[in-house]
Amino acid sequence: MPLMRQYADAGLDMMVDHAQFEDGGKSVEAGVLETADRMRGGRWKVFRGQNDAWLDEYSMYHRKDGLLVKEYDDTLSASRHALMMRRYGQSARGRASFNREIAYPAVYY
């Protein structure tokens, strides 16, 4: 069963579009550069002790023959996808207006 169907069956809300920048691009390079720029400007913060995996993965990013080497970067990749979709983020006020009871499907063992 596709993962999307499992999420839908569990009552999770999903977005229609896959993660992409506002212009429709999905470049890894652009995402990495924007993350680095935001870190330098204090607009992207990762706290030590809260997510050491992210900091470990970030420290392993490097280039080989001019190309970004993407290995063991699952946490960074998830962060990059979140960065690309930040335009859909909601404030605490927006989240407070989204109240509904979650109906979980029956699970039989």
C-alpha cells in the first residue's frame, strides 16, 4: 500500500503538491545555499542537544569535483523540504483555528 494511502487512512492531512520552491524549482543546491544563508543571517537555527543528527549531517556536507555530495543527509533533506514549503506555514493563531477531532481507523491485531 502506498505511503500516501496509509497517511490518508490514518486521517492525516496532506498537501496536494510535492515540496518545491515558490517558482516550482526543487534544486538541492538552491536549498542548501538558502539554508546556509539563513544560518549566517540568524534566520535558521538548530540548537545543540536538540537535534545533534542535523548538525552532524551538516558538518559532513562537502563537494567532490564541484558537486555537492549528498550522503547520510536524511535530516538535512527533510529540513530542506520544510524550507521549500515554508510559505504554507501558519502562525499560532492560524493553527488555533484548525481544530477537529482526529478519527483513527480501527486496528485489528
